[in-house]
Amino acid sequence: MLQISILVVHGPNLNLLGIREPQTYGSTTLAQINQNLHQESQRLQVSLSCLQSNHEGDLVDAIHQAQGKHQGIVINAGAYTHTSVAIRDALAGVDIPTVEVHLSNIYRREEFRHHSYIAPIAIGQISGFGANSYLLGLQALVNYLQSQGD
Ligand code: DQA
């Protein structure tokens, strides 16, 4: 059986994790999050690639390039969650099962963060568990993909 491959996409400002508003986003760096994800992917026996960009078009390109390469996407689109029809359309266009994750609980924050363009085209959303949101998102996605394969 071919190994499942997952793409993790981090959007704008997430490269600053660790120093950025630690009261909201915690003190775990992006490198640590990626390392934890790689460890978890080994336990789940899936392959995993991570990328981060501050540029909307680069994120759209990365999603397009996932076609034929990755079977699932975990995405934290950062602020683009609340603004980007282009990222939503890219995810809908490639039709790769996607889990949306956020470190903070976006529904407990400012009203402009309550709307996600991605949520309606995602399998589901995990929001509010800090760095753990990514691990929970990965587990949920792999579980979903494996149950589709049955
Ligand atoms: C975030 C929430 C967004 O509202 C914010 O713009 C981010 C991070 C989160 O992970 O909690 O950049 O996606």
C-alpha cells in the first residue's frame, strides 16, 4: 500500500511563533511545531512536508503543487483565514481533504476573526489548543483518510 503523504501549510506571521504575542500563541516556535509534527507522522506512519509563507500567492501555488503529491492538507492560514477567497478557491480547486487549524480559539477573539473562508470547504477545524492544534489536526486528518481507504 502506498504511504499517505500530508502537506502542512503555515500562513503569514507564523514564522514569528515563539516571540509573537506569546500570551495568545504560546512560546513554541514554528521549528518545534514542525519537529513535533514530523515525530507524530512517524508514529502514524505517514510522510509529511511543512512549508510557511507570508505571501498569499505563494500559498496558492503550494496548494496547487500538492496535487498528485499529497493526499491531505493541514492548514493554518493565519490572517488569510479571514480574508482570502484565493486560498479557499485553491483548496476547493485541488479537492484535497483539508483540516483547518488555529493555535488560538478564533471564536473567543475579535469579531473579525470569527469568520473563516476555509471552514466551509474543510473536513473540520481545530482551534484553541495552542501548538497541540496541529497534532490534533494531523491525527484527525490521517484518521479520516484511513477510514476513506477502508
Ligand atoms: C491564527 C489566528 C488568526 O486570526 C491570526 O491572524 C493568526 C494566527 C491562530 O493560529 O490562532 O495569524 O491563525
